[in-house]
Amino acid sequence: MIETADAEPEYDDTAIRFLEALWGDGYLSPGGPDEVDRVVEGLSLAGKTILDIGCGAGGITLHLVEHHGAAHAIGFDVERPVIEVARRRAVARGLSDRVSFVQAPPGPLPFTDASFDVVFSKDALLHVPDKDALFAEIFRVLKPGGMFAASNWMISHDGEPSSEMKAYVAAEGLSFAMASPERYALAMRRAGFADVTIRDRNPWYREVARGELERLKGPLYPTVTAAVGAAYVDKNIRTWEAMQKVLDSGEHRPTHLRGRKPVG
Ligand SMILES: C[S@@+](CC[C@H](N)C(=O)[O-])C[C@H]1O[C@@H](n2cnc3c(N)ncnc32)[C@H](O)[C@@H]1O
């Protein structure tokens, strides 16, 4: 867990360079714009005000404005390096009037009640240990009738992780606080969300990750090594190999989540 804003960042400049080389400029999670579009499928974002929690390097926040017509999007993250990259990207794309990026320590969200039509998040909520507090906060900042739509890395159960899962999480070396889809849904219902739905993305990512590993070991290896060094890439190849085992077993469960804040 990241305790303060000034703790050593987990997503430092090297991590950003590595993940963007693998997943695309501005993306620190898999699937690119197509997967983001699937997360918000069927929702109308045009003219809406959106919060992107754990926005990372900002590519998705910008995509929600550029390609879904959001009126305004705020990208929020606890780490400084990602927010600095995201801000530069918004300026470069000429979107600083419709997109802003906010950095603050973990804890209560630094936004007033009922500020957003939509709260979005992509593969960031696994870093937040207290799921009940997290969804109470998301519920608070949503307007009545507002929607929550997210993708998130989960574990298939809330028991003791398998030795393969422990090995994978240790290989990542990141502050993962994984919980099951059912645990997330429970936290959402406790917070007051209605129409809570879950969509399993393991079958999709299991195959995508296999391709990522092949590209990392093969065609991407020289360019990514030039960007971050061979030791960094080799470590990540080992991490991807450990991840593939828990994707194949089904214990690693990338999942989409949806819910609605009832009116009144
Ligand atoms: C895997 S990256 C995903 C970034 C971005 N959503 C994307 O898909 O490109 C996870 C992000 O969650 C952020 N994060 C970690 N703890 C957080 C917290 N408590 N609240 C919000 N964001 C957090 C990290 O700093 C990082 O930028």
C-alpha cells in the first residue's frame, strides 16, 4: 500500500516507459482503446462529467473525452510521475480545457459529493485495500442516477491464494490487494449501488497475455530493452511467465464491473 503521496512511486518513469512500450502510449494496462470501449459499452458519455480513478499516464482519460464526447474528465491518481506524464499528454493533444489531472494521497477522494455523472476506472482498484471504503467514496462523488464502470484485476476467490498466485504477486512486487468479483459486488451493494454486474475477462486476457509474452521475448525485446534495459525486461518476462500460470488456472480474474447510483 502507498501510504503517502511522497512514498517511492510504484509506477515510476521506467515502469511507465516499459508498460507504454507494451500496451501503447498513455496505457498502463492491457487492451488499449478497444478494451476501454468495452468497459463503457452501451453507456452514453457525451456531455458528461467523468472521474477516472487511478488514471495512470492519462491515455484513457483523454480517450474518454476525444472518442466518447465527455464534456470534462478528471484523471485522479495517487502517484506523481504518472500524473506529470498525463498532464504533458493533455497539453500535447490540446485537451487541457476539457481534461484535468489531480494527484492526492490514498484515502477519501478529493472531490465534493455528487460531482460526477460517471466514475470510470481501469485496472487500478486492486491497489486499494479497503474495498468498502473505496465504494462508499465512489458512491459519494457520483450524482444520483450516475454510473460506475470499471475493469479491474481480481482473484477468483477470497481464500488463501495458491502458491502460483503468491509467486506471481511477489514477482510483480506491486501493492496488490486482490479480492474476488463477489467481494467487489458486495462492497458495491453495501455502498448503495443498484444493478451491479460482473463480466469475466479472464478468457480474453489469458490469450492476450500469451501474445504479450511472445512479443516481449521476440520482436519487442530490442526496442523495450533499449528503453529500460535488459535486466528490467528479463525480470518482467519472468513476471509474465508467472502471471500466465494463474491466468491459465483461472485464479487471476480480470473483470468488468458496473453499477448505478439510484436516484433518491
Ligand atoms: C495498472 S495502472 C493503470 C493506470 C490506468 N488506469 C491505465 O489503465 O492505463 C494502476 C494505477 O493505479 C494507481 N493507484 C494506486 N493506488 C491507487 C489509489 N489508492 N487510488 C487511485 N489510484 C491508485 C497507480 O498509481 C497506477 O497509476
